[in-house]
Amino acid sequence: MQVPDIICCVDCGQSAHRMTEAPEAGWEAGDIVAYRCRGCNDRWDIVIDDPAEHHPRWDGLDGFDFRQFLQERGSQQKD
Ligand SMILES: [Zn+2]
């Protein structure tokens, strides 16, 4: 399994460099990889997904954020 050396920081858009060394046996799903952002110095802990367990949903709702949906619904009801 491949893990990127550099990811893009969600907060500031700068590059975040991997701090965690690759395990001798290689990366496995569920491993946590830490990154440190060069821009805002934030630490990012990324849990490795198992691509084999990631099936797109048949109804096309993959990635649907249910919490955000509830928040939006709640704010609408207040109006
Ligand atoms: Zn950053």
C-alpha cells in the first residue's frame, strides 16, 4: 500500500510532510500516518483506508454528509 510523502493541508493549502516512517512490513489499512504542515504547523493524523472495503453506494449517496444535512435542516427550521 502506498502512502504519499506530502499531502495538501486542508487549512492553509501548503504542503504537509509525512513524519511517520514506513513500517518494515509496509503500510496496512488502519495505520495512522502523521503529517506536519509547513504553513500553519498543524499536525494531521491520517488513518489509512482499505480500498477493498470502500464500495461506492448503489444509490449514489457515497460521500453524503449526514451531519451537515441535519445541521442545514436544523438551521432552516429556525427561520
Ligand atoms: Zn496548514
